[in-house]
Amino acid sequence: MMKFLIVALVTIGPALAQVGSPQKPPLTDREQVKADRAKAAEADKSAPATRPWDRDADGKRPWDQKPSKP
């Protein structure tokens, strides 16, 4: 009986140790482009609309005309 258990353990053990995780197939070129575009669009939405480094102390851009004082 003990020999049967040892033989069963030796033969069945490696089969039970294998993990049958399904792998996703790689993305096609079209799917990759769509994913990249979606990621870029999301980054544009979350990016700040104003850039503080291109504004003066009064909040105007250097190329905007400043109102002349009468």
C-alpha cells in the first residue's frame, strides 16, 4: 500500500504542480495604436490647461498685448 502511494505521488505530483494559466494573445498593431491613442487622450484630459511657466506675474503671456495706461 505504501509503495502505491509513493508511486501515485511521484507520477501525479508534477502534473498537479503545473499551472494552466491562460495567457492573453499579444495585441495586434491596430489594437496597440488604439490603446496608445486612448492613453494619450487621457493624458491630455488630465494635464493642466494653463502652463504657469509661460506667464508673467500678472498672469499674461509674454506675447499678449498688455493694456496701455491712458
